Amino acid sequence: MAVKVLVVDDSSFFRRRVSEILNADPRLEVIGNAVNGKEAVEMTRQLQPDVITMDIEMPVMDGITAVREIMKVAPTPILMFSSLTHEGAKATLDALDAGALDFLPKKFEDIARNRDEAVALLQKRVIEIARKRMFMRRAVRTPLTGGQASAPSSVSGASLNRDAVRAGSQRMAPTHSHTSEPVTANSFRQTTPVRPAAKPPVRFKASGKKYQLMAIGTSTGGPVALQKVLTKLPANFPYPIVLVQHMPATFTAAFAARLNNLCKIGVKEAEDGDTLKPGMAYLAPGGMQMMVEGRPGAARLRILDGGDRMNYKPCVDVTFGSAAKVYHDKVLSMVLTGMGADGREGARMLKNNGSTVWAQDEESCVVYGMPQAVAKAGISSEDLPLDRIAERILVELNMA
């Protein structure tokens, strides 16, 4: 069955262009077009699409407000289209915080090196984020026995973002719409819903390893994932942190500033020559490569040209590999949600040097690509739900 897509944009030319690209893939079907956010909310209720593509700047109701409203009434995977400007970056980050899962530049020539590559990337992104629709819809239903379900949740869009949706899906079992038992008068005598007993959470234990650096790599879904992890770290975090997020060059400065305002630790866009300091996180600049050099206690960052031969700029493998050479077995690293396999070879180098590698688990990922590559290769020692990664870090460092 094809993935059903609702295309939302106030430009008839862009709606037509996106629709043609998506309909060219037999796995995708555009089932409707909306010209503003208000129409998008109404059509989402009526058509129940599997994925929505959403512009940010629109009349009547903008894209960010529309995302919040959709997350209240009918949570659906949303792909935002953004301009590659500083203001566009801030608006896109707001949309992701409101509940959108991913974004792409609105100018297709900024997506890839040629049109065919850009078309394939857009189609693939829509198909990938469609995989989350069942988790998102399940989160607004209360699991009751006998096939009953509550009305949609009235939780605000700000709190019902991606992570709340996934946390809900981990707590809730899917309701059943069918039963093999005959319907009798006794079927209607239940007055109190019976909820399944929740499993006690796994208790973490510190491994006893010593660290001098933390490293995190991520891509699709990463901005919200990083925000969720880093905002829970204390100001006295004892090690420097290097962050690699696949993101355009115009976005990383805005993203670093956003994290710095939200977190107790310091966060900055990395600059060439930065000395790594405890309690500071350094975000690799978009379009560049970030490498660690020097020695533990006096390590610094090199920011180099991205290079035409590299698929990812910045690249997790590059940063992780350089950290392995400098810090050997003293790196606590993790690979979070993202498409592709970037980070696998860098994580392999870290593990071969004795460092620790964790991966985000499948259910809490927006796209289970990068973590899956690390897990399938037998490189990660633990697969963790996003909601508990910060807790796991603090336990490992004896800070909990």
C-alpha cells in the first residue's frame, strides 16, 4: 500500500512540483493539497495522511502553528521545507520543537548535486519518516481492554512533540479493533478500564570505566534528540563533548545558540583551534569536517573543508575516528537517530581502541539507520531509549 502524502504550501508551483516528484514513486501517493496551515489541519483530520510536507511561511496559519495543531488533534509525521537562511534555520528549529520530524531545503538545488539525486532524496525522506506514523497515532489512544479507546488527547502541541509521542508509545500497547469472541450482554458490563501492568524500568549500573571525552553523532531527528539529552546534563559536567549533526551550514550556528540558551552546560558552534574544555559542547559546523587533535587534557579542534569526496559534511566517522586516535579508550560515545550508516566506522575505531559505544534504540528513533548500522555490526554495547540516555550517562559517570 502506498504512503499517503498531504502537500501543504501557498505556492501552486511548489505544490505541483512536490506532488509530481512524490507521485513518480509508486510507493508514494499524494492524496491532497493545502494552501495554508488552517487547511492543512482540516485536511489532516479528513484525509488522515501518512506523511505531510509543510511550508513554514504561509497566510492564514503559518507552518509552525499548523504543526502544533496537527500534533494536538492527529499526530502525523511532518517534513518541513525551509529556506537556508539564519531566520529560516530558527523557524525550522521551532517547527521541529513543535513536533515536525525532519526538514529539507526548499531550493532543490541545495539538497543534492543534481536533480535526480534531489528527487531520490525527497522520496526517501518521506518514506523513512512514514514509518513513525503508527507510533505517533498510537500515542493519543489510551489502551483499554475490550477494544475501547479514548478520544484524542488534548495535550498541547508544545508538550506533544516527537519525544512525548515516543515516550507514550513505549508506555502504551496498541488497542485491538477486533475480537474473536462473540458479543454478548456480558461484553458491556465492564465499567472500569483495566490497564496492563507497567514493566519496572531497567536499573542502570556504572561500568567503572574512566572517560575524558563524550562524543555524539546523529542526523534525521537529531536536533530534538540532542536537545533532550543535553538539557539534562548538569553545569558541572566533567568532560568536553563533541557533537556531529548532519545539518546545512546556515543552521548550525542557530542550533548551537538555541542549545546554549536551553542547556546548563555551554554549547557553541566549533571553531578552528578551539581548546576542549569540561562542561562545553562543540557542534561541528555544517559543510565542514571537525577533527580532534593533540592529547588528552590539551586537545583542540581542527575545522577543515568538507571535501567533495565526502557524502556527509560534517561526518560522524571523521570526528569519531580522530577522537579514537587522541583519547583511545577514554571516549563515551553514542550514535543517535539518523538515516544511513555514518558513524559506524568511526564507532568501530572507538571500540577497537577500548572506548564505549552506545546506540539509540529503534522505537525511539525518527529513522533507525545510523544506530542500526552500529548495532548490527556488533559495535554498540547498549541500545537505549532516547528518554533514558541522559540518565544512563549520569549513572555511568557516577553523577546520578
